[in-house]
Amino acid sequence: MALILNESDIISLFPMEDAIKASDLAFKLQAGTQSINHPRIRIANQKQFFNYMTASSPELGFYCMKTYSIHKNTPPTFYVYLYDYSNGNLLSIMNASALGQIRTGAASGIATKYLSKQNSTTLGIIGTGYQAKTQAQAIAAIRPITLIKVYSRSLENRNSFAKWIEQNLNIECISANSSEDCIEKSDIITTITTSKNPVFRGSQITAGTHINAAGGNHYMRREMDDDTVLKSDLIATDDINQARIECGDLINVIDRGLLRWHYIHQLSEIISGLKVGRTNDNQITLYESQGLAIQDLTAAAHIYSKAVKNKIGVKVDIETYN
């Protein structure tokens, strides 16, 4: 019997508080020796894209696969398949659009917890797409944010986003007229775009700033310019192997010999104490988020356990033929 969970089920079972705990667990499992995270595989042609990523954790007792397809002129579809580690049985199939949105925000929240100044109060967000709201939710849950500034190219979108923030998070939110205005005097900056070109100038970054680069999970995307990367005293990513394949912000700089991979930390190593994180309030820190299957795994495991306990979802017989 496989438990089918739809979008509304996921949203009801996975509030941001739970997502942050699940994300923290994912990084801790990643730092261990048993769990495995496999980088994303992309299959593409001119009109359609199919992507899949997998992870396993004997400690947690599950393994999973996430798939998502993107076809021209049709909405993308996301699914997570959760399996029992002990016997390989398929336990659940989940609609994973909201799951991915929430866990991506939670990962930035965890990075903010370990890399930003504890007294950070101002957040600048560049991007107002469907991923942006959960970025704000997660960071506001971690730090005492009193002001959020937002910028995107659409005045309508950023005004709508600002209104949503004020209504749902009860935090003042300003619609900025430019990316420069958005990041000025921001303790934390989060970029969540699909831009192929840097979205602000590194010359504007001041001491003590923490940056979550959460949108550039493709080698052809680039949210950060050379100055931002090279000015950063500490650079962390969620997975070095995956970053080598698809982190355009870092690949671009490293391929030109301006930086080396051994300078890049893995966030799980900082969380587990294997490497040192922020050491003072003047450091500039940068987190490059790619999105990992092991984050989907801990999220799906948490959601599945709650769904079973609360009798949510639809059970379906899936017969296996030899």
C-alpha cells in the first residue's frame, strides 16, 4: 500500500517550523558516514526537461527519489517517492511542488542560523516568484527580522509580495525601486531568481552581511558577480559535488582561476563542527543553495510519519509483478 499525498496534504503537514527541523536533520545526516546524497541528473532537449535526484539514509530508515519535469507551455510537475530502507517497499508518492518550495526556504533558514549575525534585523530579498515567500518565512523564524525589503522587475509583483509579508508575517515590508535600494543596509540578503546575470553589484556589500544565493542551481545561471564571491570571507554550499556541476556563481569564478574549490565549505561540515563558520560580526558570508535530495528525504520522512499518525492521504494498492 502506497500513501498518496496531494499538495494540500503537504501544506497542512509541513509548516515552516517542521521544515526547519527537517532541514537541520538533513545537513546533520549529510555530515555522517552512512547517508548518501546523489546530485541532480538533468535530461533535456529544446522543449522539455526531466530531472531526478536520489538520497538514502539507513539511520532514518528511508530512501527517496524526486522527479520533476518541465515542458514548454505547461506547468512543471514535481513528485517524491519515499521507500522503506529495510525492504525497498514504496511507502508514499507525494506531490512535491510545495514540499520543494518549503524545504528550499528552510535550507536558507538553516544557513542563516549558522552564518549570519545573531542580531540581524533587516532582510533584503531579490525575487518575488513562488519560492520567495518561504525564504522570508524561514529567515524570519531564525532571526529577529523587523524590516524586509523586496525587489523584482515587476512593480505589481513586489507590491503584492510586500502586502503578503505584512499580512502573514506581521513584519514591515518595503517595495524597493532597485536592487541597490533593496540590499542597502540589509544584514541578510537573499536572492531567489532564475537570472543568468548578477542581480546586484558586490561593491555594495558591507561588512557583516550574510547572503543566501538560493536561485542559481544551474551552471548557466549567475546571481552573484565576481566581487561578491571574492569579497566573501566564508563561502558555503549545501553539497560540493553538486556545486561543481551546477553552481554557476562558483563555477564561473573558479574556472577563470580566481578561486579554488578547496576554499569552499560544505554547510553540513560547519553545522557538525568539522569546519569553522562565522567567527565575528564583520565577516561577509555567502551560502550557495543547490537543493539536495537528502533535504527532500528528511522532509518526506517527516511528512509521511505525520500523515500516517493523523490518517491523512489516500492508500493505493500498487501490485508488483516478477
